Amino acid sequence: MGQKIRLRAHRGRRKTLEKIGVLENTYPSIFVVRVDEPNYKQRLSFSYADVLTETVELTLVQRDTNENNKNLA
């Protein structure tokens, strides 16, 4: 939880939702992703079955090493 992830959800009929958000919470059958973009502030929930059937694809977003070095200085 708290990790930044890239979310790609296939919504059918050539509609695909691609967002970057934060994994906010996990529950026994679903997980919640918080998306904070300028005109799109929302919480999206998906089931683990969506991941298994490849309806939803999740990728961890790696933090920039330069950004981490600035925080350490």
C-alpha cells in the first residue's frame, strides 16, 4: 500500500483507461487505487479476478533516483 502504480483497465469496445495512482487500500476481494490528476480525482476499485483475467494491468512506477538524492541532501 502507498506504492505509485500505473493502471491500465480494458473497458470493452476498444475503450481503455490508463491512469497513474496510488494503491490506497486492499480488501479480501478488491483493491482501491486513488487517482489524483488535475481534472480527475477519483478512487477506483477492482477485483483480483480482473487482474487474473488481464482486464486490469498494474505496473509499479519506480521512483526517480535523482529525486531521492535531493531528499537525502
